[in-house]
Amino acid sequence: MYPVSLGYGEAVKRIRALLKNGHSSEALLTCVFTIEKTAYRTLRMLVVSAGFPSVQADILMKSFRGFENIKGVWQCFDPAHEGLAEFIPATTLLTIKKGQEMRNKLVHGSRVYPLSECSAVAKDLLTELSVVRGAFESRYGYDGWTKMKVRKKSRLHADPRVAVPS
């Protein structure tokens, strides 16, 4: 995965270079992982925004590996309590799911795809990556590609519903 410091533009440029140089299956793998990592980083930002210190957010995020797990908990941390399917088009989610299935079969050696199919799906995934990134940017003002400030002190329990010992 490309680090945040590299930037979104450079990550896309490198994926396009993989496609251009005939490394279609590698481009497919990288696209899927980049989409998952973008969603993961954005969810982590939502966890920190909800009041968790960064250290606790990191502990929580270990339980949310994989795009399906991220989708499952998204509404818990979304400020409007909506899931990804509420603001990311269904066609985008279907394309991502197709890419994930192909990636998993390639990685586990259960299926080999023609390079032309890998290339076509990787190009579709690149388009969907920009859709996902744009949806996050417009909804949260954060697209998963900038460094977040660390929260050292918890903001949880500011308005507790149970007695919190002092």
C-alpha cells in the first residue's frame, strides 16, 4: 500500500504505470487494497472524531480489518449514523466487491484471470476509488489521504448516561 505521505495523485500514477507496463493483476491487487485502505483510514478518523484517543482508536481498528467489517461498523461512527451504502453508489460497492473477489481468488491461487479482464476491472476500480474518495471528502472533509492530528486525551464520557467515577 502506498503511504499517506506519498499522496493520492502519486498512488494513482503508480497504479496506472502498473497497467501501462502490463502488470494488470498487480494493478488489480493494488487498486483493491488502496480502496480498502482509504476506507480504513477514513473510518479511523471518524473513530478519533467520536472522542477516542488515537491509541484507543488503533486498538479498535484492529477489529475492523477488511472492507466488509468496515462497512459493518461504519454507521456506529458516522456522525449521521448512516452506513456506506447510504452515500456511496450501489454500483461502486458492487464493483469493489467484484474486485475483492477476484483479488482473493488470485491471492489464494484458486483462479487465474486473463490479463485483459484484470486490466478492465483495475481500470473500473480506479474510477471507483475516485468516487469513494470524493464521497468521503464531501461528507467528512477528509479523504483518507492526509495525515490526521493525534488525539491524546479522550473526549468520551463528556455527557455520560451512567455514573462515571471522578
